[in-house]
Amino acid sequence: MGILGLSKLIADVAPFAIKEGEIKNFFGRKIAIDASMCLYQFLIAVRSEGAQLTTVDGETTSHLMGMFYRTIRLLENGIKPVYVFDGKPPDLKSGELAKRAERREEAQKALDKATEAGDEADMDKFNRRLVRVTKEHAAEAKQLLKLMGVPYVDAPCEAEAQCAAMVKAGKVYATATEDMDALTFGSSVMLRHLTFSEARKMPVKEYNYEKILKGFELSSKEFIDLCILLGCDYCDSIKGVGPKRAIEMINTYRNIETILENIDRKKYTIPEDWNYEVARQLFITPDVKNPEELDLKWVDPDEEGLVKFMCGDRQFSEDRVRTGAKKILKSKNTSTQGRLDSFFKVLPSTMATPKRKGEDIKKGSAKKAKTSTPRGRKPK
């Protein structure tokens, strides 16, 4: 789920924290990718395009096709991907997982009705809701990545948290995921749509964490509290508090404790036994592997191993697999130009604390006055 409504809120409050670009803009970058999110995308995308790819026994292979070809595309664009797989979810997430199970059960019932009625549109819609990434999908994807010579990391808990830790440690440049909670975990840079199909023609969205904090005029802890108010995977949110009200409350009271002291409990319903403090701590100190101890290596692909793994029962074309392996090797051996780091560099914040809006208005007025001074003449 991520954080409800956060992407729209950032676009409204801090649009300067987002920039759009092409995949080629990230050449020379090491990027940590949320593997489960990718696998889900691949399963959904192929299903929506007509039919699932399967083995001779009818087992799905769409996730392998997506992982193989999209990863090659990243490598050909000079990107060094490292995939991060989810570990055991925190106990606090059990409520959200139970809700997802209920939604899948409802979708299955709706699918049965649509199938009986012959409604193809609804059949497609509810089929998509039933797509789930399994342990088997993840295990096969890891085996494929190993044969491709692409590193992966098994996170002890949440993949987004591990990705964010790797970014903060300078191990990689950015987190690539569709879940906005990578920002709540403090990823300096987050990319959306990086692994989307080229045919979708969607630009890659780059979110800058420091600029988001500046735009919202919040500290990192205040931003975490805002995300909890918006709605996260770890606990329920206050009933009746939407994105607009949440940002107003944080701007006024600065933390959830003070909000609870001042909130109108007749108007807003506080969840019973609300675990916001535990949720907050999970975002501040998540369970992650030490990024400094991760040995990330991109090595030559095992062409024969890929053919053995992908062809035969999994029914991939041997010619295409061999061509793909050669593309991987070529991308690894082709030296790329040095990056123009100043073009895409994440700029550090020059302020110790976020500015308030009044100060920004004054500064903006002063700038306007200065720029209107005729050239060559000193301002009075």
C-alpha cells in the first residue's frame, strides 16, 4: 500500500521536489530496486496484454520474462541494478496483510460471478486483483538474476527499508519502487516507473527527499508522523483525517502526541489501542542489513546456464535468451562516459531548519525586486 495520498500531496505542496526524465538519464548509477514490486508489475502487465506465459505444466513464467528483459533494458542504459527482496514482515503489518487477504477473497467471489455472467471486462479487473507474488516467484527470480550476473539482497524485513538504508549509506544512488514509504524510511532519492514497460511511455519520476522536507517545512520525524496520519501499512489512521487535514495538523502541532491532546474526539475517531509509536519507530529504526557489509558485484552472465534455466520446460526461445545474454555481456564490457554529476546531483539542504512560508514570500519578493534592476545599475 505504501502511504495513502502522499504522491499527490507532494505534487501539490512541493512540486519542485519531483522531476521527470528518461531512463537514460540514470546511466552510470547503481540503483536498489524493490524486487517484489517489480515481479507484481510483470505479472500484471503480461496478464493485461492478453495471456500469461507458462511452463509446459501451466506454471506462470511472466515474472521471469519481465525480470529478464527489463533488467537487460536497465543494463543497456548503463544502470547497475541491485534487486532487494522482502523478508519477514513486521508483526505490526499483520493487520494490513489480513485486510489484503479479505480483499483477495472478495475479488475471487466477484471473479466467479463475472465468469458466470461472461463479463470479460470484470473478469480482467478481478483477475488483476488476485495476482500475488509468491515465494516460488521470488526464488525463481533470484536464480535468474544470479545467472544474469546481477546482484540481489535478501532484506531481513521490508525491502523499501533496506533500499533506503543503502541509499543513505551511499551504496546506491536511489530506491526504485512504486511504494511511497521508501521516502518515509528516508531514501534520499526515490524513482517511480523505472521498470515500467517501454511501450507505456511513462517518464521516470525522481523524488528528492530533502526538497520534500523543505517544501513541507518539516523535519524527518515530523514527516514520518505525517505519513502515519495519511495511512501506512503498520497501523490504522484517524477516521475523518484526510491528506489536507493531516498536513494542517502536523503544521500546527508538529507531532501526533500534541495532535491527540488537541483533537476534537467527537469529530475524529482515534483507533483503539493505536500503535502509532511503534509504527514511528519502525520507520526510524527499521530492521535492515548493514549496507557497508553488502558485497554488490555485477559479473558476466552464464549463457549456458540461462539457456538451461529459461528454455525447455519454461518454453523461452533459445535464440532470444542467447541474444539477451550477449546484450548483458556487451553492456558490462562497454565503457560508459563519465556522468555529468552536476546535472542530476541531489543537492544538500543549505538550511539547518526548514523555512516558514512567510520567510519564503519575503525572499521571493526581494529576488523579484533585484532581478528587475536595470543591467549595470546598482540597486538603491
